[in-house]
Amino acid sequence: MIRKAFVMTVYPDKHEEYEKRHNDIWPEMVEELRKHGASNYSIFLDKHTSQLFGYIEVADEETWRKMDSTEINQKWWAFMEPVMETHSDNSPVSRGLKEVFHMD
């Protein structure tokens, strides 16, 4: 498995809505994530900074990269656009983080 971590930003007044939307994540979105090799996926919120910290494990980079272009992912990005910082294509503004330590 490949461990990936990233940060994003939710709007300060949308913390609860962001969490609600993820609590009610569409089953077809979860299915597509798994189909593209995702597992052990978590997102954490720092309420003081409105920063989101995401962690996911993927089976391989090539399969994972294909997730962005799926119809359900595009629909999810459009659904999430009102509550977080996004690019013009509705993809989340996200910065990958470099792993500097890991312990099993």
C-alpha cells in the first residue's frame, strides 16, 4: 500500500456542513474509491485554522490517478464546491504532504 497525506481548506462557516456531507457520503462514491484502490481513508479537521488533513492508502498510483476523471468523483467535487476551497474545475485545492516518518 502507498500512504498519502494531504491538506485542504474548508470554509470557516461550513465545518458542520462539510462533516454532514461526509457522514452521508454516497455509497456509489465509496464503491468507486474502493474500485480505484483506496482504503483506510480519514479526514481530520483543525477547527482553529479550517484546515483539513487527509490520509489515504492506495494500491497503486496509476489506478488512483484515474479516480479524478470518474463521473461520480466529478459529481462529488461539484457537490462539495460550496463548502471548501476549490479550483475552477471544482477539484479541491489540495497540497500533498511528504512522509517523513512512519512506524507500524
